[in-house]
Amino acid sequence: MPDRTHGDAALNAARRARDLAAATADDTVDLVVIGGGFTGVGVALDAVTRGLSVVLIERGDLASGTSSWSSKLAHGGLRYLAKLDFSIAWESALERGRLMGRIAPHLIRPLPLVMPLHSGVGRLDAAMFGIGFFAGDVLRRLARTPASLLPRPSRVSAAAVREQVPAADAEGLRGGLLSWDGQLIDDARLVVALARTAAVHGARIITYAEATDIEPGQVGFVDELTGDRHTVRAKQIVNATGVWADTLADEVELAPSKGSHLLVRAERLGDPEVAITAPVPGHFGRFVFAVPWHEGLVMVGLTDSPHHGAVPDRAMPDDEDLDFLLATINTALAEPLALGDIVGSYAGFRPLLKTSGSSSADLSRRHALLRDPRTDALTIVGGKLTEYRRMAEDAVDAVVEGGGLTAGPSRTKSLGLVGIGTPDPNLPEALIRRYGTDAASVAAYAESDPTLGGPVRTGIPYSGAEVRFAVDHELAITVDDVIDRRSRWGLVEADRADFASAVRRLAPELIVNTQEEG
């Protein structure tokens, strides 16, 4: 049974070894969760805080599948209002408010978004967008998200647009629409915080453990670090492997949707402090965003295109994706972005259920729970990042009922994640922004060893202290875990090799990934 008291939030190789040994002992646990993305760690946290014993296995790193390749936005559901899908829009607004207000206010910030109204945005479309923003604000109020957190939408002048978006095209500009949404500091960082919080409550989190077979009451897996085979016995099993769910459940049929993003230097767009919203011509309710990310980068995304065939472990935008993103965002810019402005890019997949929809953009983002008639495992697919908590709650409700388990009600509507609270204002702002109250633990590394306080290399905005914290507290096992998910600077291709070299020097115990060798 899990430890009912709050324990140590440190996840590391030693903790993994202990969790692996305990999980593969003869005792049967209440629940095994397969998958270490948003849905999987959300299920683990919901279950363990109800009093269930939980083991989570993930074939790679936390968030190494699709959960680290999102738009980093906690949407309030405007897109679903445009499709008259009020139930998803309502759930999105409700869960966004919980995330920003009670669960992870230290990891999610209010984001202003400006839609420049230029000649390419007709007056009728502008009016319809304004009505949509107003309807979204009604949902915000019904969800009891205060205007002090997410202000009301408004119409702004052309001068205000030019001030907020220096790169906006001034020709024919007649103003703009200002709205607000939630922005994650980073999606992978939120997944890690969820996993660490689950571990505090007693969940056993085992990465680099690939499930190979599911049978009634047990899951076989391979320890990817040693090659050893193990079995964990469980009363209930949840398959939360996202776009790979159909590899473990024969009854699941998915229609993956690919979402691509590119990165440009913020200075190229005049260092905007607001996101730029550009409507996709001919697709009302779809947008491309240029979102100020951290450390001088702007993220431009996203596409929504069907994917056929096997889903790769790491996807990249193709030429068509890049052309689409550039062409759409350039409708709002005075000086168009070009391929040479791109400093990095990435793509992820959404695990949408196959339906009769005409395109992936038309498929529902509703989540579904499917029981495998052979293994009795519960597969959860569909859904969206903002609703991970509700998806997890529904899944745990189903396993409690299906397995006749004794469990309390869900506690995650108001359960804060590790790092929540009031940080020491004397700490560096960049650390507080990324770690919340855990910034003090990161800073302590530099206090004991001043050489860890500065950037790992000029131009790479991550310190040696952050590398050590990732290894000692955030379950970083490989070099890629640090450069791609505990930080995200590995996405900047020009700096990737130097960053990997610095991480190897600072944390020689890390496993060197094949692509980083040499």
C-alpha cells in the first residue's frame, strides 16, 4: 500500500531502482499504469491520492512521447465553441481554471493574445471572432476563473496592436482583438511535476520500462537499462500510451493527428510580450499562433493534419507543415518570416479515435474509456492536454468500479503540485518561473558549488545547478532527458551538441543516448 504521508519528492536513479524492486515483488498492487505522459501520470496521481497502490511504467522518459510536443497552452475551449461543441468547451474552461488557480499556478501563466485586424480579416469574420471571444469569457466566468487571472477580451486600437506586436503589418491595420488564455511554462515540466507529486504520495514511477505483454492481472515489461524482464501483478491495468495505445489493445483504432511547430528568435519579431493570433484562411475557428516562449524564443504552431502509418518516437515537421505555418503567420507580419529564421522545430501527435470525420481537424477531442475483452485492461484515448485531470478521474472511477476496489473520492481538483507556494523573492526570477518554490533547492546547488551557478555555456540559458537538480530530483536518466525535457534548449539545433557535452561533464552518471554519442 502507498505511504499515506507526504514523502520525498526526489525522483532519481536510486529511487527508480527501489521502486522497480518493490513493484516486481510478489505482492499484487491495486493499479498498474502504462504510459508516462499527461494522461498516465494524471491517472497515477488521482489513484494514489485516493489510497490505491500504484505502479507506473513508461518505456522511455517522462513526457518523451507526445506530451512534450504540444503548443504549451491550457486552452479555454474557443475552438470547440466555434464547432458548437459546448460540453468540451465547458470542460476546457473548467479545467483551465483549476490548473491556473489551484493545481499549478506556478507552472501556468496568463497569456495575452492579439489578433491583428488587417485587410485579410474581413469585418464579418472579425465580428464573429469577437462574439466567440465573448462566449469564451462567459465560460470563464461560469467556471469561476477570476478576471484578475484571465482578463476579459477587448477590442484594441491599431496603435495598441503596433505597440504590443512590433512585427505586425501596419498597412490596412484597423485594430485588433485581445483575448487571454493559459500558457504552460513547459509541458514536459508539468508532466514531471505530476509524476513527482504522485511519488510524494507513494506511487512507484519506473521509466525506461517497456510493457511487452498484458494478461489478466499482470503486465510483463523489459527494463530498458539492463535488458531484464519483469512482471508486475495488479488488480487493474490502465493503458495510457496515447498514440501507441493500439499496440497494446487490439480493439482500439486510432486516427492520429500531427501537430507541428517551429521556433524563431524573439528578436526577429521585435521581442513581443503577447502572442500573435492569425486565422487560418478558409477554416473558421482554426488559428496559427506565434507564442512568446521562454529564453528569447517564439513558438509558431500548429498544424492539424492526419497521419497514416506507424507513429515514430520522434517526429519532425515536413516541408508542407513549415510552409503552412509560415504562410499563415506571415499574413499578420510586416516582414515575413522565412525558412532561414527557423532555429528549431518539433511535431507531436494527438491520439484521436477513428470516426467518420472528414479530416483530423474535424475529429472529436472527447476522451474514451475502452475495456479490452481479453485482458480486462482499460485503455484511455482521445482528449486534450487541458483536460488530463478529468480524463484521469474518469479512468480511476472506472477501475475502482470494475475492480471492486476500495478508494476515496478524487482529490485532484484542488491538489497542488510540487513547487506550489510562495517562493523566496530574492531568488533568480528565471528559477522561480521554472521551478516555483523548488527554486530554492536548485539555487542551493550553486550556493554549495559556485561553478554551478552560471550558464553551462554562453548563449545556453541553463545552469549547472539545474542539470544537477534534474538528475537528483526529476528522474533524468539520460543526457536527452536533460536537454530535451528537463530543459528544452535541445530544440535549438545549433546549440544541441554543446549542451549535450556540458551535461555529460556535469552529470557523468547519465546514460549517453545513441544520437548524442561522439
